[in-house]
Amino acid sequence: MGPVVHAAPVIVTMDGPPIVNGTITVEDGRVVEVSRLRRGLADVLWSGVLVAGLVNAHTHLQYTGMAEVGKGSYDSFEHWSEVFNHAYFQGREGSWDPAQRIGAWDWAAGARDGARQCLRTGTTSVADIVTDPEAFVDTPLGGLPYLEIIGDTDASWAADGRDRFLKTLGERGAGISPHSVYTIDTGVLADAAALARDRGARLHLHLAESASEREYTIAGTGPLAGLVRTWEAPFALLDGGSGLPPLAYLDSLGVLGPDCHLAHGVYLDADDRALLRERGVTLALCPRSNRTLGLDRPDVAALLREGNPIAVGTDSLSSSPSLDLLADVRLLKVLAVRQRYREPDLDRRLIEAATLGGARALGMEGEIGVLKPGSRADFAVFDVDPREPYRALAEDGAGRCVATVVNGRKIWAL
């Protein structure tokens, strides 16, 4: 098939100012040219705002079938975790020991359904954490899956956990996701980072999602430590902690770097944010998931003012009402305004976070989250006012995607 020219009243390429009456020429799944419309040139005419495909920088698509958990009301991360674990293990007593997992959930079906929901809301690429290998499925989504490490102590990792993980990872082009500072042991975290770098793989972790995470890493005490003790995993931090807050603890283990991105970051102070900038780490914000869990709000205004690289994630339906990324963008705008961010660039920077920021988090800058010659021809069209496209997408884009194109192929349209 030869080149196809798509035209729209406004094209938001993320590679310069929005183009009024713009066109994108696509061939073999790639963008060949971006320009102004010339009379009679277009093969496909779209109405509304056409924008580079959204990049969901943190989700777990396999948990799409666990939406009932996400509809609950919780007063803490630990409360939600207890309910989630009960559902995950189908009511069985269990720990995060991989040997305790049971196959009652259809993780592959969940991942496929989640992918469909992403595509119908304008997301074309994801950072998808895979806990159970059945969730490695083929979908039209771009981006990167991350195989999760969870539940291993240093002893279990040395005995067979590392070998088991590497066997599952195989030759897949997947990243590595050591779940968090409280679900795997100290030596496992350090080795996971070294393993990722040996393979040239990306790293992705949860951080600062619990209000008691700091107490746990510093002293090995608090509500989070209480939850961890119920798993009967003798993690090193339970024996007096490390004396370091969560981010500094990760840094001491060699985890942080520009090949690593973190999710949530609700409980970060100025020193934490400075360390993230120094290490070149992108932070994926998931405000609707945080709200479901009864958490505080991330300091969006400070992250923007101080120049931290940010992206946007939905998390999974087990903690979020939908996989519509622009619904999280809308809430981020509300939070930033409440936190007295008054610069006129707010809408643009949030849409950048949902596109370019996600691409940066995945190490795919120039490939996804942007429309320019050579990039993937991934884009979405939204039925919003084209006169102020950044504002319209940030405030009104959720629920108003009318078409999604991936690799130049229309995947979904109303």
C-alpha cells in the first residue's frame, strides 16, 4: 500500500505547535511527513483534534477483571492491599510467594480486555506490568511489558527465584519490574537492577504509594511493616530497617537511573524530587488510583515547577475507575491548580506528560508519543474544541476519543 494522507482541523504532533488544517502522511506504519493541508490532498478526513497516541506509563492490564476491587472504598494503601490480595488468591490464605499463586483468574483475557479499553480511549502504548506470565499476550498496543519480581527473599531468589524469573523472561523484549521496597528483599532489588542493565532492559517500580513506606524503609516498623509480616517473608528491612527513606534506599542499591521509571510518588519531599532529577528518573503519576486508595495527592505543582520529568498512568482497574488516561490528566490539572500552579503552560505540559513523558519513561523517545517523520504512525482523534487543543484535551478529552490509529492502521472508531 502506498502513502495515506490523514487530515484534521488541528493536529497536535508534540513536535512543535499544533498545526491548523494539518496533514500526516503515513506509509508502512510510519510518519513520512507532517504539513499543512493542500487542496485535494487528503485521503482520510478526521473531525476534531488529532493528537499523537497517548502513552500510559503505568498499568497492570491483567487485572482488568478485578474491577470490583477498584470500586471499593479504602482508607489506606494497606487496607486496599488486604482486599486485593484476598481477591488475587481467591480467598485462599497466601503470600506473594510465586509458588502460592493459583490459576483461577484468566489473566490473558484480562490483558486483552484492558488493551481494548486503552485503545478505545486514545492510548496507543503502555508500560504494562506482568505478574503472571499468562498475561503476555499479543495486542495492537505498542510500548513495553515489564515482568514483575514480587515476593522473593534473598534466600528464595538465590535458591531458585532468579533462575525461575530468567526462564520466564526468556528472550522476550520485556523490561524488569522489581515490585517495590516492601515486597522483595534488599539483595533481590540490587540484583534485579544489575540484571536489567546486563540485558539492556528497562526498570520500573512502585514507590512512595503508602504513607508508611518511609517508616518501613528507615526503621522496619509501622503499618506497612505489619502487613509485610503477615506474608511471613523474612525481608531484611523488617530487622530494623535501613536508616534510609525509600528513594535514598533504592539509590543505595544502584536502582535509580535514566533507564528506570517509578510509579505513584505520592509521598516525596524536595530532597526526593531533587534526587529523581539528578538520576534522570521519570515519575508516572496515577492520581485516580491514589484517590481510590484514600491516599494523599502527589505534589504536581512542585514537580512541574522544579522540572521533574513526569508521565501519566492509570494503574489497573483493581484501583482505578477506568483505563482512560485523559481522566487522570484532568485530575492532575485540578490538583496542580489547587496547589497554586499558575503558569500558562499547564495544559500543554500535562498533555506532554501523557505522550512525550510516557515515551521517555519507556526509553522510546522519538518512536512513540510524537508525530514526526520516522515515528510510529500512532494517533488518536478526540471530539473536542480545536480552538484551544491542549486545554480541550486536558479538561474535556476523557471519554471523547472517536478513533485510534496504531502503526497507520485504524484499530477503533465510533
